[in-house]
Amino acid sequence: MAVHDPRPATVAPPAAVSVRDFEAALPRVLADIEALVCRESPSSDLAAVARSADLVAEMGAAHLGAAPERVVLDGRTHLRWRLGDGPRRVLVLGHHDTVWPLGSLATHPYGIENGLLRGPGCFDMKAGVVMAFHAVAALAAASAAGADGVTVLITGDEELGSPSSRALVEEEARGCDAALVLEASADDGALKTERKGVSLYEVAVRGRAAHAGLEPHRGVNASVEAAHQILAVAGLGDAATGTTVTPTLLTAGTTSNTVAAAGLFAVDARVRDAAEQDRVDRAMRALRPVLDGAGVTVSGGPNRPPLPGAASRALFARAARLADALGVGPLASVAVGGASDGNFTAGVGTPTLDGLGAVGGGAHADHEHVVVAELPRRTALLTALLRDVLGRPDGEYGTNCARGTHGTHDRHGTHSTHDTNVTHDKEDGSRG
């Protein structure tokens, strides 16, 4: 394992930054990525996330010239650098937690072979964290104004759905000209200019137990009720609008010779716009039992608002022109079903460009990898985009993404999340 170099980074010359500057800095970029990958940080392990945060804080301080503010929420450590004294203009956003459990390095060791860097969490998204530090440091070195107006926020619970950091992300994004999200790119390096919104539900079904052989007629079969509800839920999807509503995890019953008294299934819904998210939510809460004597309780609701194409359009157009000027184009874009914290930044009306991190593939999978040759190219693009946004008048990037118009917002501009339970019972006509 390489030892992280705590000396301040000086990647950029006083003039414009080029790909060549980051090619020269590649050994240090790789050393930083190795250090982070080898500090395992599964989201579910608070101590591991805290240890990872210590390294990220040290590394960020070395590059950015300042220690971060540690924001600990529900025991999870998030790191924030507010650079300069001017108004907040750009949010650079990432996360240092991963889906990989402790010990994954033993079976998926860090290494570079045939131009591919491998290791747990390298693609999603520890390489992106390193790229953010190097790009902002280069911006500071290349500009008389430094990185004034830039906020770097690295959270520690994104892979869990950002339960503690959501409000922090929204707070930092609100009012900025742009949110640049260092999540990994899509296939072939495409930026993610549209993400579906996510709603998560649990449907609990109640029945009545009975002996399956002696008197099944005296029971109310929760397995059969769950089957009815699963078919109803699956029918809420709409291919024409891109809405998917997918029943996933399912449990029911206790033993093979007992009519199931209870069941539970999870639902994952993905939508392209707020109207569809609201439609699905209303339909989920309107589920009614089919069998006499059964009951249905629906919990959960919208988790992340959609990141609509309008939120990214102007930023992507500028990034594409910058990529051509740097010689790293053409730049592609894609709409994806997966969500990120970029959904939250767009949800409060901030123009957002996602997928600016590493080029590679295999997120969360055995073949997770980063294409080494693309690291200098993408870091140079990020630096150029930062300079471009900071050089424009306040709010110019917001013209195609009106503040507070994406998703359903409360009076503070935050997308509302329904987490109350809705219970419906059907009277048992065979009783009384």
C-alpha cells in the first residue's frame, strides 16, 4: 500500500490547466486512490466510516490547504470544506462510504493491471473523491481568486440512501449556480444527465393462521393476499413514461403446514418526473385487501426526487464544449435508473451535472474497475468546468433549471418524503 503524501498539491501552472498537467500528477493521484481504497469503509460500519473520514480529511486538507468541518449526524461522519469568503457558487459532491464489507480487500485486492485499477469501491466512488481534491487544488493554483465560492462535501452514508446527510446535501446545494457530482460515469464515460426518482415501500399483509391440512378454510392466507397485492403493485408501472414499480424482497408464513398469518414484501419504484412519483405514491396508499379478513399496511414513500434532464442541460452543453477544447471529447450523456445525491441537489432547483467521476465499470460488482488513462482527462475536464462556472455571472446556469420547480417541495424547498403507515382492513364476512 502506498503511503499518502500530506504535502500540498501543486498540479496546475498559473495559466489554464491542461490534460498534460494531470498526466504529470498521475502517480500521486494513483497513490491517493490506493490509500482510500485500502481504508475500507462499508456504510453500515460506523467505526469504519469514521476511520475512512479521518483519511479523507487528511488528504483533503493536504490538497485544499484547510481542514474540513466534520459534520457528524446519527453517528456518521461527513466532511465539508467551504473555501474562500465569498458567496457559495459551486458544490462539488461525493461520498466515501462503499457497499463492500470489511475484509473485501482480502478477496478483491487493490492493484493495477493492463491499464485497469481495481479494488473495492475504487469506481464507486473513491477515485471520484481523489479527482475532486486534485481538481479543486488545481483550480486554486491556476486562478488569482483561487477556489473562492467552492464547497466540497464528502458524505458517509450515500450507499444507504443518505438518511443522515440528505438535509446537509440540500442545504449546501440550495442557491448554488451548479452542483458537480463526482459519482462514476456511465458506460464509455458518459455523463449522467438524467436520473430517475426513487420511492421505496414495504407492504405488510395480515391474515389468520390455521392448520393447512385440517382446517385451512378457517385461516386467512396472507401468502395469497400478498400475491394479489404483488400483482396490483406490478401493474403500476408504465413503460410509456419510463416508470418501473418492482416488488422485490418477499417473506410470508412460518411453517409449510400452516396457513400464513403474515407476509411482507418490498417495492422499488423508479420514475422520471414528480407527477409520476406522486401517482405511484397515491396508488400504493390506496391498496386494499382482496381476501375477507385480510389487512394491508403500506409504509415508506418517495426517497429521492427525479433529476430531470432540464437540470443538467446547460451544464452538459458547456462541459461538452470544454471537453472538445481540451481534446477529451466528444462527451456523451445518458439517462439512468440509478439514483445519487445529485437527485437531491436537483430537487432543490440547483443545476446539476452527475457522473463526472472515474471512467470504468462494475460498480458494486466483482469486476469493479477504473480506466487509469482516463483519470487525467476527466480531472482536467472537471477543473475546466469549475473555472467556467465560477467565471460566469451568478445564476446563469439556473436559467434552464428554475429554483424550486423539480419535484414536490415543502416550504423550505425540500422534496417531501411520506413515511407514515397506511393501513386498510377488509371485514371477514365468514365471522360473526
